[in-house]
Amino acid sequence: MLIFLFISTNYHYSLCSLSECIQNHYYYINMNMNWTEAQRYCREKYTDLATVNDMNHMNELKKIVNNNLAHLWIGLRNTGVYIWKWSLGDPVNYLNWLSEPTNSLYNCAVMRNGTWRQQDCNVKSGFICYNDSSKAYIIEPSSKTWREAQSFCRQNHTDLINVRNQTDNHLIQNIINDTQRSVWIGLFRDSFEWSDNSDSAFRYWDSGEPSFRYGTVSEDCAEFRMDKQGTWNDSPCRNLQTFLCHEGEQILTKPH
């Protein structure tokens, strides 16, 4: 992997150093929401509701809540007949139930006092979000149409980048560091959705955008405009541009 990074013309930027990437970063949110509302909030502000992969993660969660005895949503939910999965679809490799879940009506999980319990997904509770510090952004220098860029990112990385919040947007500005460049991002128009199906509601359109058309040409894909302070513009998907992929599963570092 290191050889690939050094000889590649791509630029890989990690959101953290290698030592920081070892564990997820958790955030206790003291707001009462049902499970779906909590999931939406975490996806807009962070990565998702808390995923817990091992006892180390569990210990981090217990530190964050600081002996809070309230029921707090985590990202675990029942997707079938006692088929529990994490919110982002990750496999469940670690479980910490107080007792084996048997109630078919309670399909979401809360943490209380360090163990997990079933809960009605409509109950309003506080919750725990996490940031996946292993996520990296990859600038691809070749110019492609939006569809070509999407296909390339999916084959070689995870997908075209989704921008969850203003912090992500500033980070992308710093990564590109070229005031004359525009790059494809993962937003496209079916009422403008993200390529990787994430449901972030964050938008950062330039004034007057999206305009949806340029003369007679449809503008159905979104670009990140460095010459407009990092605001977004809709553009014809057939235009050739560089683009930003994201890598969600590997720890990648910026090449020296």
C-alpha cells in the first residue's frame, strides 16, 4: 500500500494521523430523538450513530457517557428476524447485550450502564454519534465526465465524495488548494441526491444555484468551485473535470 501511494499521481488525504485512526471518535448528544431522527442528526453532523466493533470501542463509549444511566441510542437495529446490523450496514462482530434480545417489537438498541438493551425505535432518547477517522479523500487528477468519475471511484475507492457539513467543505477547500479548479462531487439531480446514497441534507450552493440548465443543456451534477470560495454549482454531467473520491474503509495518509 505504501508503494502505491508514493508512485501514484493521486493525492490521498486522511482525516487523522495513523495513531488517531485506531479508534472511532464518539460524541454524546444530550438531545431526545427517536432512533431515525438520531441517525439523521449523526449523519449530518458526524458519520453515523455509534458503531461498536470491540471492547476497546465499548470502553470509549463508557468514558464518553461518564456513568450516565440514561438509555442512549447506538447504531444497532434489527433488520430481519433477529438479524441485527449497524446503521451503515457494517457486520456485527461484537455484542454486549444485557440479555439476549427476544422482543420482536423492539427493533433498535440503546446502551445503559455499559450494556445494550432492545428498545422501541419511536422512543425519544439521547444518543451517541461517531466520526470514522479512517475516512480519506482522494483527488484524482484525470478529467472525466461525472458518470465516468462515479464509476472510477466505485471501482477503485468507495464512491464520489459526499459533503456532510461545513467542516467537510472547509477541509476539501484546503485539500484542493487551487483557486481556479472545479471538481466533481457526489451530488446529482434526482432532486439532488448523493452518489453513495447517504442522506446528508447539507448544501452549499453558490448564489442563484442550482439553476438546472445552461441555455438548452441540463445541469444535473454538482461541482465544487474553488474560484467561488468552495461553494457548489450545478453543471452538465458530460463536462470533463477532475474529481474527489472518498475512501471509507482503509487508513490512507498523504504522500510525502
